[in-house]
Amino acid sequence: MKTLFISHVGSPGGAEYAMVSLCKRTQGASVLLLEHGPLTELLHNQGISYEVIALPDDIKGVTRSGNMLSSVKVIPSVLGFLRKLANRLYKYDVIVPMSQKAFVLSVLSRVFVRRPIIWYMNDLICPEHFSGHLAKVMVLLANTGVEHVIVNSRASQ
């Protein structure tokens, strides 16, 4: 079975170190990064197969605290990016998004490529960390677009 781990960041942090650990223990694992950065060197040094498809700047600019208008404005870019993403996803049996943007884009890509998604959630979906509308969207996507959610802590649960 081929598993694709996806992260929208190019620099290693807690979720990315967890991803590297999971990749080393998962036969057939590869990584797709949505940003260039030092994480590629870490993956290379660990012998983990990876690819980078850079997110357009306007999608990168959408933040957790952003308002609804900022999310709506990027819809054309998101649709174009989903095609690029789908071209990579069809080669894999399971998709594991490791970051919030990777999660949202993975679920939306199911319009083009039906693959099981296991969301490895490394965050707190609450008003202190996400705007109200974004938190609602993420809960809706999790309830309708993934097979499983794995959390890294009781707080995330």
C-alpha cells in the first residue's frame, strides 16, 4: 500500500517531526510538501521520498484567524491548485494530511480523486486558534470527508 503524507510547510516543526517518524515506520510512504524549505533536506537525509508543489501565494496567505471574505477570494486559485494536487494523489492508496491547509486541500481534492483520508490532527479546533467560520468548515470537512481522524493529544481530541 502506498501512503502519501502531506504538509503545507517547508520547515520542520512538531508535526513534521512526527510525520518523519511515521514515514520511517510506514512501508511505501512518501511526502508531498506544499512549500519549499529546509524540511526537504531532513527528508532527503532520512531517505524519505518527497516532492514539492508550491502553493500559490494567495492560498498561503489564508490564515487561521482570517475572515470569510479572505477564504472566498482564493477559490479560483484553490480550484486550479486542486487539479495539480489530484494529479499526484491518484498514485497513492491512502492520504495523510499533517497540517490544516493540507487537510482542507486533501478533502477538497476528493472531487477529482477518491482516496481514503486519515487526518493526523496536530491542532486545537477552538476559537482561540481558529476563526469561527474556519472552525465550522474544518469540522464539517472532518465529519464528511475523512475516514479517520488521529489526534496527537487529549487537548486536540
